[in-house]
Amino acid sequence: MTALDSAAKVNQRLLSPFPGVGLDPVWIGAGLREVGLEPATPLLPEQHQAAKALMDGRHPATGEPLVKAKVATHPRAKVAAEPLLKVLQQAAAERGTTVETMLCGVPRAGERFARLVRGVRRERDRHLLPIADAERLATCAAVDLALAYDRDLLQEARACRQARVVVRNRGFDLGIDVPKSVSVLYALAHTKLAAAVEDALATAVADVLAAVEGWAGYGLRGQHGGGRWAQRVPGTGLLGWVRWTVAAWPVAGHVGDLFLGAHLILANLVRGVDGRWSAVGAGGRDLYRHAHAAGALANARLRRLLSERHGIAWSRRPGTSAWEIAGVPEPLRILFSKRARQVSAAVAEALKSVEPDSRLSLKQRDRITLWIREYGEDAASPLENLHASWRQQARAIGCDPLSVTRSCRGAISSGLPARPAPADIATRRWQRAASRASSTPGPVPGRRHGLGAGRGPRRCGQRRRRRSADRAGIARQRRDRAASPRRQPPLQQPAIPACPRRHVALSSKTAHVPGTPEEA
């Protein structure tokens, strides 16, 4: 999931095609009716300005602001906080007192200084504070700002004192990825079966959107923080559109591997049942909390729909335990995973330049993925040509596309098993959690006969003491990792040859997104 905090990111999701885009974008979200738009309809090129207006927090028809834009001090009107902190501490030492004592007579000055200290402790020399706050603290402590900053720097910051910038998130990009075997089936299938897979994915995405609207489609009223709790107000639905993908970035001069999925572009905007507009789910934090659940729900609904409609059977993938279509052989999944192999090779090459015991962080792996993307002149490739290329690659390794699709369909002939009751699901999850926590202190949640009388308080006390010890051990490990320079090794950009990037031309077909999803 990605936050869209700039107009450039919004334009990229709206105007610039994703690699392998083959279906037209579609409006989604029940909240669209609040602004005169209809969900489950195509997002036409002449409606791009309306989509941008929603991301900016404005009404798409009238341009009226729906939410107040969150603004902050311009970066040029800020100065580094660490020099001022050193000057204040030096002045307090010379006077034989503390900075807090010097500021105690001014309302909120001590609180602002405490925030400054926390920011410097957390970010060191990267922590900035507005010039107005710096002048206020210096005046209250009777120190000269010229002792901490150059004259030119102070003059520039004071000239930009009133400048403000918009810092609100315009929206969010919630990505839905499907198993590789589903993409393989879609790539090798005939036109009718490929359309059925598209329809199943559209239905699953509609179900996920309905669930996300229930999880995070609300607004907050009042102040939240400082000992106060804001009031939660249900919303009338989210607003946005969905972009469909069918292929990934090209690798080694070949067309991109098949990569079926969807991107839910959701505006940071929701109208409450009280008629007021506000940000989504506490500023989007609830969307982040439920991003993994949304992806899991989408894949679960997709598996159910494909099994019910086409009799497709599923099996766990060894090593990852991910669900894959049983009829898709492993060599095909490996064949159409060129990007993953390229990233693995680049990671291995990057590790050659660092110490043997070093490991790469997730952020460093993302940087490597960006490095190896090939950029060049765009070469439009119709969706039909992509399917032909994928079938040709499958035949080259001895896999007949027709045989693969036949082996996938009709694998379930006796009907699907009955859906377990919620109590059974809860019991299974509780027992699984108990098995994972078997080595932890305290009572085991999954015991068959429960706990004996009188054992709760004693074991709870043991659990508290051991939990404190565990926290202390975790804190030591974190300090050791932070002090070790071998945990985050510097990377050298791998030398990977570039090749032209291919984009798939937009198809005239539009995926159907049902208005009323089935029960998940």
C-alpha cells in the first residue's frame, strides 16, 4: 500500500499506464454517489479532471473544497534544531540553571522545548523547527539566534515565515496481487476462460472494497490526542477507481511476465452520516492496518469463485504455504517469474561488496528492484500479442497451453466442502496461536479442559515478570543491532543491461464490477 502525497503520484496512477495495463479503469466506492458519480462505470479520459479534484479534496463538478487542506510551514522557513539546543544548554550552564527553569515563566514554552529535545534525540541534525518557534524560544531564554545560525540563513527563513505548503495525503494505492498460478491460467486460457478469470477478479475486488469500507470508511470528529478521544462517525462509502494489471515490467528484452492484479486508488475523503467530509479512517492509518487483510480476503474470494464456477482445485506451495492452482506445473510458475530471479541475482551481486554476515533490509531490496527496472522508448503491444508470446514461451519448455487449462478446470467434481462455522474457525485460530506460544509463559489458551481454580493470579504475575524480562531482552537486541555497522551495509548499484520498456495498449474491454458483492 502506498500513500499518494503529491500530485505527481496521482497523475502517475491516472495518466501514466502501469506496465501491462489491459483493462480500462473503473470508478469504485459507494461514496461516489455523494458527488454525482456512479460506481462500477468506466473512468473515461474526460473524467480525469474529476478524479484529480477528488484527490485534491474538491467536488469534481463545482470545485468546492470538501475538506480543509492540512498545511505546514514551508521547509525554507525552518532551521535546524540542534544548533539552537546547544546554545540554550550552554546559556543555561553559564547561568547555573536549566533550560526548563529559564522557560518556566512563559506559557507552553517548556512544552515546545521538550518537543525540540525529543525531535533532536530522534532525528539528530535532520530535525527542523519553524523560525517562529526558534525566535520565541530564544526570546524567552534571552539568547541571540545569531549565536546558532548564520545571518544569511536567518534572513532567508524570516523572509519565508508566512509561506505554507499542503501536507495532506491525497489518497492511497491499495494493491491486490493474485497467485502466480492464476496469472498463468489467465495467460494460457482461451478468450472465454480469460474473461471468466477477469470477472472473478472483479467480483473479488468488489467484495474487498465493501469490506474495506466497513473497516476504514469512517471519519473522526473532535480532537484526538492529548488525553482526548475523537468521536467515530460512520461514512457513506469510499471514493476512487481501480486500475487493472496483466503484465509486469519487461526483463532482458522480453515482454513482461504475466502479473494479474488490481490497484485500488482511494481518495483520502469520506462523508460521514452527519453530512460532514473528513479524511478516511484516522487519516488512512486504518487502511494501512487492514491492507494485508484486504489482500488475503481478495485471494480467498478469488479461490472460492474459481472453484465454484470452474471446479479449480488448490494446493499449498512448498516453502511459502501459498495457495496455488493444482493443475499449473511448477516450471510454468518459474518461467514467468523472471523479475523475481533478476532481483535475487542483483541481491546476490550486491552482497558481494559487503561483509559475509551482513543482511539486506527490505528498503534496500526495494532500492535494488528500482535499480533494475529498464527504461527506454515505449513500444505499444496489444493484449492479444502478449497472450501469444506467453503461450509461445510455455510451448518452448514443453507445456501445452490447452492441456494445462484442461487439467485446471473440473478438478473438483464432488462439490466444495461445507463452509466452517465461525466458532470452528475461531477455535482453530486459537489452537494455532497456542501451539506457536507453547514456549511462552502463562496459561496455554488452547488447553482442552481450561485452567484449574486459583491458578490465574499466580500465573498472571509470572507472566508479567517474564514479559518485562522479555521486553528488556528485546530492547538489548535492538540496541545491539543499532550499534552494529554490519546490519545495514552500503550498496553498490548492480551493473544490469538496460532494454526497452514495453507498455500494453489499453483495451476497449471494461471489467464488470458488480454493485452488490456476494457474502465472503
